[in-house]
Amino acid sequence: MAGIVISTTVNRVALVIAAIGMIGAIFETSARAEAKPDPTRLVVGPITISAAPITSFNRGGVGRVDTGKLEFLGGLVLTAPDNPYFGGWSGLAFDADGKSFVSVSDSGIWLTGTLMMDGAAPKGIENARMGPLLGQDGKPHKRPRDRDAEAIALIDGAVREGKIQIAFEQNARIAQYDISRNGISPTRKILAKPSNVRALSRNAGLESMTVMRGGPYKGETIAIAERFYNRARNHTGWIWTGGKVQPFFVTNIGDYDVTDIASLDDGSLFVLERRFRWLEGVKMRIRRIAANELALGKTAAGDILIEANLEHQIDNMEGLAVTRSRSGDIILSVVSDDNYNRFLQRTLLLQFSLQDKVTQKSRP
């Protein structure tokens, strides 16, 4: 298990301050529907996003940080003070180039743009556009429970022209769309639902979803509930394969919630997890599950790549994307949902590289 241990006085003080600021923000704010903007009034168009760099994963900015098997490349604090619709980003997907991206918020809004780089570190966002997610009738969703988009994945093509899937949590479903330079189309199709979808908690349902890019389930949809345990108290997920929706499970380690998943072209699955407790604040963890661990009806444990807490530059981390650089390095991008609580939380985009030669060489 990869852990992070920091003992400097600066970081301990920073942890206390951050924990105080975060207490109650994540769950109390997210539960208040009135705190989220109404996308029915949003018109598709450009948006200017400001980006402040994060150069150290250590919140105190000093001292060495053990990031396990991941190397911190850099991050951004993203803001758009003049735009009330910016925030709540819960899902993230990148083109193969690792620059063009699409994100979705839990208020039913999409965002596209280009990530600008300074060497290996992100430095800003350009060409950003924003708009509301549309139902099959071509109109923005009126009910807040229908807007709760939590995960996004490319089915084929690219952000500039392709097909995508979006998972929604409260009114649990996975919907398909076309995507182009102009944005995201109305809903084209809704996938069959798991037989036990009605048992999902309204605020702990289809939080994570991806389309497998390799391995035995290449091209198939996989989703994991945020918090839905089987009898062994392990996380429940589903694979859309063979015309059916069939379950699999992920080992529950420390009662973290699953907030997103992303796949790699070798068939491995990356799992983003979050834990919140009043006395310890927010924690983040990323696991990797090898292709041969994924099997219908079986339980996969995976390998912990990183664990972090409020001594580090994290927030309510909810979206995960995995790409490869031109040199073959595996790049993990993580985005946070600020719950539209701009006084206590931040929209962060963090990037890491996986220092693992075995996975890097396992491309098909």
C-alpha cells in the first residue's frame, strides 16, 4: 500500500485550517439544490477560465512528499468569477492527445476546452465552451434530479467529433450523445439499467463510469456505484456485456466512496476514491485494477497508487481521466467538484504520471 507521510509543522497547521474550512462543505452544500445554478437559462458559448498554478502537492509548499507510485506533475486552481455556472465538475475525459477535454457538472452542464502545457505541467485552459446537457426532447433538464451528471467517457472519435456517454446519479442512468466542436447533442440513447438500480441511494448511485479501451471487455461500459455494498461489504459495479448488465465487485478498503473510474488501452481500470469524516476531513485515493482481475461476479482488489489528505493539494476529487503521453508515460488527471461553494472549496485540476514500467510496456 502506498502512503503519504508528512510531519512538518507547516503542514500540520495547514491540515487543521483546511479541515476546518472543509467541514460540512462537501455534503451539506451538495445537498442543497438551491446552491446550484439552473442550466435551463444557460446559452451555449465561450467562457474565460483563469488558472493559478500548483507547483507542489504539499499544501504547505515545503518538504518532500511521497506520492507512492505516482509523480506529481503539476496542477491548476481554476476559477471563472464572472460566470455563475462554472463549478461542480464531477466527470472528465481527454482525447488521446491529452489536451482536448470534456467535463460535466452535477448541475447538468458540459465544458469543453484545451489544456495548455508548460513542459510536463498544465498551465491553463483555452478555447473553453460551456452549455447545458439536453434531454431527448432537445431541451435542458428541468428537474434537478435529472441533471446530476457524475461521469463521462468517450465511446469513439474525439472531443472535437465523436460519441460520448454520461452517467447520472440521482435519476440513475447512462446516456449517449454526439459531441462536436459546437458542444454536446441532445440525448441519443439510454442504456439498459442494472436490475437492482432502484436500490441505489439517491446521492450514492452511478457516480463512476467508463468505456473500456482494451482487455477482455474492450468497448464495453463499466460503472461502479459510489456507495452500494454487497453482503461482504464490497463495492458493487456492473459490466454491460453480452447484451446483459452483470455485476462485479471491488474490495472495500477503509470505507472510501468510489467517485470515478477510467480505463487504459492495456485493459486496466483506474479507480478514484474519496473518504470524508468530520474529524479527519477529506482524503483521496487512486487504485489500479489489472485487466486479469476484472471478471463477472468476482471481486477485484487492485493496487493502491496514491493516498492523500488535506495536508496535500486536494479537495472533493470526483473526476478521473487517464491518457498516455507521446513518450508512453501514463498520465492521470483528476478534477474536483467545488459544490459551487467558492468560499470554502476549490476547483482543482491535478496531473500525475505513473512510474510503473510494467504497465507502460503492456500496451496491446
